Amino acid sequence: MKMRPASVRVRLTLWYTLILAAIVAALFAGVFLVVRASLLGELGRQVESEFLAIARGLEEEPDELAEVETEMSGQIIQARRGEAVLFETAAFKAFGLASFRPSGTSPWQTVRTADGDRLRLRSGRTGSGLVLTVGISEKSVRHALRTLLLILLLALPAGLVLAAIGGSVLAGRLLRPVAAMAGQAERISAENLSSRLPIEDPRDEFGQMAGVINRMLSRLEASFDRLSRFTADASHELRTPLTVIRSVGEVALQEGLDPAAYRDRIGSMLEEVGRLSQLVDNLLTLTRADAGVVELRRKEIDAFALAAQSIEDLRPLAEEKRQELTLVSDGAARITADESTLRLALVNLLDNAIKYTPPAGTINVGVRVKDREVLIEVADDGPGIPAEQAPKVFERFYRADLSRSSQTGGAGLGLAIARWAVEANGGRIELESREGDGSTFRLVIPQTQVK
């Protein structure tokens, strides 16, 4: 199993330290190699300078070999003519170079002595025909390089320890907003969804993340508010018919009534049961819609036929109020949709129009095609909807006129169901209304293109 530190701060510090160690190690290696090349190059130039000086001196005074051997006995020098050694300095002999022979391919040679010392030798032929060899020990250079390597090796871990401490401090400061957000998030619950995460700098990544979480909290808060209102409104709407049923039943039991009166009481109770059943059905429809479990079976249908059938289904309700239902169409209007859900939307619009249209009023239904979209319009001559309330009429349990809604028996769910039904079929619902001048609800669905 892969093991790694649980703390992000520790992981950041480790990564920072490892990357810095690799960079510093590469830098130290580069410094060491550059210094080594520089020192060895300087050593080579020193040997070359001495070689040229001695060679020039021997060319000018070829009989001064003994003087060279005496005066430069501390230096590594050998002069040969062929296989014969003309002279060797004491230092040349002391390093055990008696068996040394110059290379015929390269003027430079590096020789390791018996005691481990390394010598840098320069050989070459002088103008007088001598083979001259001049050398110098690399001991001082090697000592300097060992000292430099020791300093670098000691500086590396010390620097890394300091870097790790600094990296941990910096990581802590960097992650401080996360700790603050985590602490605030721990305190947020359903009771205080209005709280938000702190944002130190909205421009950096942590600020952007906090902003996203805060916007999510805003949506959650709005959803909780809607759920609370929905629960309260549903409880109220369910309690009203139940209260009526209980009151009618209690009165009927307490009073001695004839069979006709009992039938009247039972009829009232059945009306409330019907209203309660309708409310429960509507709530169930919205709940299933929210859960996304409604299965849509889309097929090609005739919008005009759908509107005509819906009108015929609700015509008895309109006739009770002596209302006139008319249907007008421009011609064929084919759409691809789930017939049952789209019919549910249209029936809710017609039912809403019948409720709010006065007796002997007119409800006009139109089906037409515009810009590759099919428009199904339901226009009434009811009281209309004030402009400030128009955007809210599709909310659940919202009723523009509470007094009229109580009289018509509406719960404020029909338009919410209609909006869901048409949107589930890829369409939209529109409203045009002026207070006192009726309302027009419009279902807009993409037209099925003829192949």
C-alpha cells in the first residue's frame, strides 16, 4: 500500500525540499566541476609556462644542463637525448619516475606515483633535439578540491534543513485560508445556511474555491427555503380539506338530520376528499418530477388534436359557468413529445382559465407554427395578472389573489406542473397578461421537421 503523509502541509514541505535538494545538488555538482576544471587548467598552464621557459633557456645556453639540474632540483624535470638520460632533478627521482618514457602521441601525461600522488607531465622536443619533460604535482589542487567538496557536502544538508523549516512555515501561511474555511464549514448547518466561508483574496485559487462553495451554499439555502415553504404550504393545503371533512362529520353526528341532509353532508365531504386527492396527486407529480423518475415516451403527435381532446375533456366545467371554449389552428402542427405530460400541461392551463374567467366568458385556444416552433395558446378574459406578480405565478403554491383562489379551490400547483411538463418536453411556457384585461399562456414546443 502506498504510504504518504496525511497532511498537505507536510507533503508540500517534502516536495519543496526534495525539488530544492535536486536543484542545489545539481548546482553544487556544477560548481565543483567548474572549479576542478579551472584549477586543473591553471595547473596545466603553469606546467606549460615552465616547460617553455626551460626549453628556451636550454636552446640559448645548451651547455647549462648541470646548472639547470642544480638550480631546479626541487622541480620535476628530465632531459633526454634518445634513450640516454642527460639529467634528472632530485624531485624527478624522488617521485620514482626513473622508468618514465614520454608518450609518442600526446605531449601531456598524468602519472600516479607509488604513494598515490598524481603528477601532470609535459614532454616535448626542444630546438637542440633534447626531449624535455617538465611536471608538477596535483596534490595542492586535489587538496583544494577535497576541501571544496567537504564544504559543499556540509552546506547541502544544513541548507536543506533550513529550507525545510522555511518551506513548512510558508506552507502553513499558504494553507491558512484553507484552515479558516474548514473551521467555518464545520460550523455551518441547516440552522445557519446563511453563513459563508471567509475569502481573503478572491483572485487566488483558494478565494475562487471559497467563492464556488459560497455560491453552492446560496443555492442550498434557497433550496432549503423553498423546501420549508413547500412543506408549510403543503401542510396548510392538506389541513384545510381535512378540517372541513372533520367539521362536517362532527356536525352531522351531533345533529339529528333527515336522509337528504345526511346525503348533503356526505356530498360535501366527498367534494373535499376529491380536492384532497387532487392535491395529493399534484404533489406526487411534482415530487416525481424533482426526483427525475418520470419516464417520458416521446413520439410524434398532432398539437391540434391534443388541444381539441383537452378542450373536450374540460368542456363540461366550462358549460357549468356558461363559458365558451373555441379552438383555432393555422394547419398541421406536428411535435415530438410525451403526450401524457404535455396534455397535463394543457389541461392545467385550461382548468386555470376556466376558474378565473367570469361566467359567460370566452376562452380561446390557438395552435400555430412560428419560426419552427409550435405555439399552443390559451387566452381568457379574466381579471389578468399584475406585472409584478407575473414572474411568480409558476412557483409552487403561489396565488396572485388569495381570496379568489380560496373561492375557486386552487392550491397554486397547476402552473408549476404545467411549466415542468412543457420543459420536460424541451419547450417553454410564456405569459402575457395585463391587469383587468385577461391573460394568455403560451406553450412553445419545437416543431417536428418533415423529412
